Amino acid sequence: MTIKRRGTTSALKRLAYAQLLIIGFSLTHAIQAAPASSLMSGFNPLIGGQWVLGSTYQTYTWGPDQQSVFGESFVIHNGEKTLGAKGLWYFDPASKTIKGVFVATNMPFTVLHYRSHFEAGMLISQVRSLDNLGTENHYQETIRVTQPDAYLWELTEAEPAGGTMKAEFHRAP
């Protein structure tokens, strides 16, 4: 008895066609990355290495054509490295702005949505956090490089009290 799977072949064909379409499009239409790259260039001092604060560290790496930056946050506990948050900032060509989304674990929030820009060398982000229940909080986050291997991070709560947390991260040698 032969069992024939319906839909498998057509699904694979659709996937192959989609891949060919993407490859063909990218070969025939060069993407102009200059506007995005220039807006994203403020991330340059943060790219590479590990930015350490106590038992935590952050990493920042470029995405394709420097139109995005991937960020990861790790916690070291008992010699074990655990991923605490991961996400990216990206240039949104529709709004001509830098946006971001990060997902976290073991924190008071699970998702962070960013709207960011650079001003006088400082990354300024309006952040909307969501917890597992969908409760929103709003913050302003700033990252200002203070030395080639140090940056000051500040997070100010928009509501209700407007308290601020500050920390200085240093690039590991």
C-alpha cells in the first residue's frame, strides 16, 4: 500500500519558488542601504565585544548592510551564562525611524518596543514594555558613550513617579 502525502510537494515547490524570487529580486534590484546606514551609524561605538556590569553583560552586532543591530543580554550565575534578553533595533524605511523589539525572560517585562534616535551622539529611546499579562509601562532609555570602552545607561520611568536607574557598562578587555 502506498501512502501519498498531499500538499507536501506543492508546499516545497512554493518554498523553492519563493527562494528563487528573493534571490532574483536581490540580484536585479540593488538595495540602497545608505540612508539606513547613516541613521544607524550612531551604533558604531557599541558594536563588538562584551559590555560588562557586575554579573551581566551586553553584546551588540551589526545586521545585514548595517540596517539593524542585534543586542543580547546575559547573566552569569554560578559560572553559567544565561540569556536574559535578545532583540534588535532596525531602520524602518516606511517611517524613516529606528525601531526595536526585545524579548526577555526572568524580568518584570517580556517584550520591549523601542522608537529610537541619536542626538549629540546619544541613543535616545522611547520604550514601551509589556509583561505577560499585557500590562504596559513607558520609559525613556538613553545610552551615552562616555569613553571608547564605557557607556552610561539610564532608564527613566515615564509614569507614575518618573524614577531613574543608572549604570555604567565597560567593554571587557
